[in-house]
Amino acid sequence: AHRDYLASKPELIRDFMRSMKLSNFLRAFYEDTDFINKEKFISILGHGLSTVSVDVLSVIKAIDVDPGAHNAWDLFKARKQAMEALPDYQALHIDEISDQMLDFILGRSSAPGSNHLAERLRIYLAERAESGDVDQLLALTATSPDEFYQVFSTASRYVENGELKEFLKLIRRGLSESR
């Protein structure tokens, strides 16, 4: 059903194939010599894709054929690119932080005790996802954006005053106390 749609939209495939993030991911995945983690990732990815209740390509197609949704998506992408070009945004080094967070979550950190903490965090996040807490967080975002924004404001204050590590330690302590 999607073959005809994709054949009529070669720019979607081109944009996907030219994605720098996809390229970086594939290169890192190819160069990684940890075959056990590669197998785990492929297994998790396969399971995730098989349990997705919404056909992603159908969503893309629906956005593409609805002029309002298509225009909103284009506006979102333009605003995201403009934000990423701002010097203040670049000074945050989001890519570095996200790489470090991913390494931590995957248990690749060399900090003492971090692998144990990363495993506990993965279990905690999985439990939250299974319990529906993530849905509640998304519902809070939709129904009370001001309250949800306070979380980001708090985190940004810690980033601005250089106390982000202490803030993250506080969160870690909170997670450890909740177990």
C-alpha cells in the first residue's frame, strides 16, 4: 500500500538517506566492535518496531497529504533549524550532552558505579513506560503546559548557574530512594 506513495515521493527517501544523524548512527553502529550490544540493540529495535501500534509511514503520509499538517510540519522544521542556529543554543552543546547521556544509559561510562546506576535507570524507565506513567507525563504536558514547563525552567537554572551535575545527583538520589 505504501509502495505507490513512496514511489511518488522520492524526496522523502532522499531526505531520509541524507540525514546526518542517520549517517552518524550507522557509521558508529558499523564501527562498534561490541557485537553483544549490537545483537541486543537489533533485538530491541525489532521488538519495538513489531509492537508499534501506529504505522509510522501512514502517519507520514497523513501529514504529507493534509495541507494544514504539512504546513505545520514545515514550520516546525524551520523553527527547529532556526533555534539550532542560535549561538545560545549551540553553546549548550546538546549533541555532546545527548551522547554522554546515551553512553551513560547504555552502560558505557567509566565513572565508578555508573553501570549499576545505568541498569537501574533502564529498569526504572521500562517500568514507568509499562505502568503508563509516560502517558501521564504526556497528558500533563498537553493539559498543563505551564506546570510541565516548570520542570524545564528548573533544569535550565541549574544549567545556567553551572550546578547541573548537582541537580542530576539530586535526581539520582531521588530515583535510588524510590526503589
